[in-house]
Amino acid sequence: MRVVEAFRAAFGTDPATVWHAPGRVNLIGEHTDYNDGFVLPFAVPWGVTTAVTPRDDSTVRLLSLQHGDPVTIPTHEESRGWTRYVVGVLATLGDRVRGADIAIDGDVPQGAGLSSSAALEVSVASALNDLHGLGLSPMELALISQRAENEFVGMPCGIMDQAASALSQEGQALFLDCRSLGSRNIPLDLAAHGLRILIIDTQVHHEHANGEYAKRRAECESAARKLGVAALRDVEDLAGALSQLQGDERKRTMHVVTENHRVEALVGLLRAGAISEIGALLNASHLSLRDQYEVSSPELDLAVEAAIRGGARGARMTGGGFGGSAIALVADDRLESVRDSVSAAYAERGWKQPRFLPATPARGAHRLS
Ligand code: GLA
């Protein structure tokens, strides 16, 4: 394993344990997690592998195969870029972790909105949990990782990405109730139905994404306060709620409430073995994210429209939005035509070609050796 070789070369010893944690795509349930709602992500085949060994002192040394020479872990104030995620996890674990040498290797496509940051956090948290015998559950590790991102990176994300990375099972999607944190793995038997999920990475990431994310979150919280509910998850009478709201808050509420219903409907179809029928829900989710939640982008919209024109059974943006990736549900015999349709649409506008990646539901965080 590459990370083990690099570990030996840098630290002169074998790692005590090696863990892998994946990135994710979200099948449906977008911008619902921080509204105490439902999500249905699954882990992707790419992730972050972390090799660790304990040290006698309290020093933490860190090597990333993607970022060059080992560094002694910087303080919170000094940390920049990728080290912030690791510093955040270490700080959140606090006194429970002592000195360690850590090597990290990742292959989540960067900037594709496939949660490379959650993969990094959960991978490091899982490896340290094992190393120090902390006995934390996968959900506890996800919560620690989310806190690291909220407090140390300053991204006010919900729990979806970290939970998907920590709890997913191969061949299954993770149905998560973001209030109770109860979850169920739902079989996603694409191949048996001659289907696949194609990731269309627009390779565009708009700079204002984080600011807009925080703004959406604040709008939802404000709407919930006006409606006298703990979170938008609690809205039962949608028409009644909408009549009490205006402007953006009205639109955001419309999205969140209907999206939660779409998640439940999609889970119902999967449980009934009707995976080929989920396309309409994917399409409806995209329209709602585009028009009500206003987090799509021209590149995502075009990917979705062209995929459907090319014969996809359904398509939608996935993740936070403002760039990143779309997913399309495609029958095996339509794969070429969907790709051609999207490529041609991008070429016609003179845009940089998107990247196509296969999304096979992979296993969540696990020990490699
Ligand atoms: C980002 C966040 C998640 C979630 C999605 C939108 O990926 O990290 O917590 O809110 O956006 O569904």
C-alpha cells in the first residue's frame, strides 16, 4: 500500500493501524440535513487512507502524499488549507489523543463536491479512535468530524457527509434521520436492474459557495422561528406555512419540506424494488434546488438537461451546489448517448468538458490492516 511505504520512508517504522474513509454522493435529500430532515447519500469508491502510529511524546507529525514533506502539526492559528481538517479533528478529540505520526493518502476528485473533506476528517478520526482504543461509534466519529469542520474550518455544514463516510455499506445507500441520527442501510441494486449512476463533475466551483451555504442555513432557521417550529422538518401544513412567509424564506421552506417528502418517497420505491422509477423524484429535486433553493449553477443545469435529453431516467445536482457534480440515473444501454449529449452541450457553449465518473455504492470507514 502506497501510504504504508510513504509512512515507513518518512517515520522509519510501520504504522500501528491503517484506515480508509470514503467521499460520498447524495442520491436525494439536499439541504435537508441542517433542517433536522432526511438524507439518502452513499459512499463513493474514492477516499482518504490514514496510517498512524503512537509516539512517546505529545508531538503530532503529519505527512500527506498529496502535499509533500511531513510537517509537525501546526497550531489552530497557523494551520492553512488541508491541515485545518486534521488539526480540527485532533483538537475536537482533545486530551483523548496523545502524540502520533500520521500519513495520509487521498484520491477523492478535488472540487467535485464529493466530500473529500469529510473523507479526510472521518479517516483521521477513525484511525485515532482505533490507535488509542477510544471506543467511539461510527456516528460519534461522524459528529466529531462535523464539529471539526464547523469550528475549525468555519464551514457550517450538517451531518450528512461525515455520516455517509462513517456509516455507509457497500451496495447500499444510507437513509439518515438527521434529528434522531437513526439510520438504515437501503440496498441500491443498480446492476440487477441494468442501471448505473453516472457522476458528471462540472469541474466548476463557484467561490461564493460557502457564503451562500451559510445564508441558506440562516434563512431556514429564520423561517422556522417565524413558523414557531424547532426546524423546517416539523412543518406539516405546507400551504399554511407558506402563507405566513415571504420572499426567499418562503421558497427555501417550499424546497426543504418537499425535499423531505421526496426522500421518503424514494426510499419507499427502493424498498419496493422499483429503483428504475426513482428518476422523476431526482428531476423534481433538481428543479426545486434550482428554482426554490437557488443553489444550482448554469453548468449543473446544463448537465442535468443534457443528460435527460440523452436518455437518462433522471438527474439532479448533488451536494451543496454552486458547482461540483450532478448525478444521472442511466440504463446501461444509454450510457454512451447520455455522455455524448452532455459533452456536446458543453462543447456547443465552449465550456470546459465535464468529467464522467461511475458511482458504485462503496463501503464506509473501515480498517485496512
Ligand atoms: C454540503 C454539506 C452537507 C449538506 C449538503 C447539502 O455537502 O456539507 O452537510 O448540507 O451540502 O445537502
